[in-house]
Amino acid sequence: MEARLDNGDIRPVEWIDGSIKLLDQTRLPLEEVYLSYQDYRELATAIKEMRVRGAPAIGVTAAFGVALAAVHSKAANLETLRTELSEAIAVLAATRPTAVNLFWALDRMQAIIPRAIDPDHLRQLLVDEAARIFEEDDCANRQMGLHGAALLPDQASILTHCNAGGLATSGYGTALGVIKAAWQCGKQIRVFADETRPLLQGARLTAWELMRAGIPTTLISDNMAGALMRAGEIDCAIVGADRIAANGDVANKIGTYTVAVLAKEHGLPLYVAAPVSTIDLNTPRGENIPIEERNADEVRHLFGTQIAPSNVQVRNPAFDVTPHSLVAAIVTELGVVRAPYEAGLRALARAR
Ligand code: MRU
């Protein structure tokens, strides 16, 4: 096997001299457009509109959002600045409810606030903490890649769902990070990417990102996965996570549960790759995870074109929960956890 270079230099979010630069993921793959933010409220809207998305990237962006609020505040005393920051944290926390990385990152930013001795000191501490969250996520992804690559056999055909790549993180990816690491080790792998209705993160983002990395990729519609598994064309599946409950139940993009059931029926392992910041030990089981319900028009329309009767009833939960019994292993930056998950996940949290 021949090692390959990493050319996955994606930066979905960056802090540049007091502004936040976002790669607008709603425009990919047709256009590569960058947006610049100096107002945290506009940034919160961008998170809701999924211009930036994916659990770790949402957390990193929100952390930078708190720094942005501090840097652009005119508050001259510490108390006023602290009050403004509480409001900014509340606005950013109200964007997307399922990805626990959002709340994890905002809690880290909140914990910094009492440490400052004056407003400028607080601004600097917050910028530094957000940069640390960004860098730690990047490192965690790469570590996760190394731990997870060993799980993927050479010559494997791997199914993935949604986008858990560099676009969804600081820049390397969780599930796609594992795939990239295996590819960089020289493994001959190929990926089947579910298109991932309703917003098509698989078709628009995963296909774009994997092709950019030079990894053989085949796009399939969501309803093809079962037939391909039955035909023996898929060896395993790997996905990311928005929140992992203490018992190992996994919330991820709607359709992940379907993939998990299909994998079980066909005797294939389903792996979940996520940083420790996605593990929520305060949420005991999957049914306690809040699931975001999004606008019905995301299902009734496709790229602005109506594809269903205007008044048809719609359900649009953005995520589902896969019970831990269907998960073969959870790959984190600290290592691979297998059942019984509760003990393993608690040990990881202690090791952190
Ligand atoms: O609604 P999205 O696009 O934010 O959902 C993203 C996912 O479900 C990802 O699989 C998950 O956040 C993991 S990203 C590394």
C-alpha cells in the first residue's frame, strides 16, 4: 500500500481579524462562495439556515460568534459586556437544538467570562478560547481518523450518510476523516454516498468533498442502499453524530436509523465517528435527545421548485436516533469504544 497526501484543505469556518468567514454550504457544489460576518445575530441566522452545518462546525462557529459579539461590543465596562455576552450566548444557543457540540462550545465560552479583569482582557480571552476550540476539533478529527482507519478493510466499499466531513467540522471530518485516513494509508477503498434528502448533504457536500480528496465515490439515492447491501456491494457503513447519549444511542441525520437497520439485516457493521464533545453524558438515552423539526417547505420543495402539493402535510425531523444495539463501534479521538457503551463512554469522559 502506498501512502497518499492529504489534500483535504477545507475550511468551512475561519476567524480573520475580527470577522468570521464562512463557506456558504447552501451554494455548494455549484458555487464556492465565502461570506463574512461581524454581527453575531446574522451569524446565528446563518447557522439556522445551514450555511454552516454539521455538529462540530456549528460548535466552532458559535464559539467564534461569542468572540465576535465581544470584539464588536462598544461596552466600556465589564458588567455591561458580560450582560451583552449573555444575550449573545442565548441567541446562538437558540439556533439548532440537536447538535450538543453547540451547547458544549457555548458552555466553554461562558466559563471564560468570570476570569477577565477588564473588557479588553475578556475580548482577548474569548478570541483565544474560540481559536482553541477550533484547533482542538481539527486535532480530534485527525486522531479519530487514525483510530478509525484500522476498522476499514482494504478494498472495502463503505456507505456513508449526510456529510460528516471537513465541511461539518474544523476542516478534516469525523466519518469522512476516518475514510480519508484509510485512503491516505493507501487502502483501496470506495465510498457510496447517500444523497440524504431533504437537503441533499450527501449529493451536494459529501460527493464534492470526497471527489476533491480524490477518493472513488458513487452517489446513490437514499432508497438504493438496501438493494446494494443485498447485492453484496457494501462492506460497512460509517456516519457522524450530532449527539451521543450516555447509553450509546446516536442522534444523526434523518435516515441514519434506516441505514443502521439495513446494515444489521445484512450483517454489516455500522460505525459512528464523533469527537468526545459530541458525547452527552447528561442525556441518559436516545429518546431524551431533542430532535429539531425543520420547515415543511424543505420537503415540499427542491432547490426552490415546488415538488408536492402546496398544502400537503409534511413531517420534517432533521435527525433520528439509532439505538446503540445497532452500532458496532464508536470512534473518537481517544480511541474506539464498543458495547457496553455506557461504561466505555464514561471512561472516555474521565480520560479527557
Ligand atoms: O443538519 P446537518 O447538515 O447539520 O446534519 C449534519 C449531520 O447529521 C452530521 O452527520 C453530523 O452533524 C456529524 S458532522 C461531523
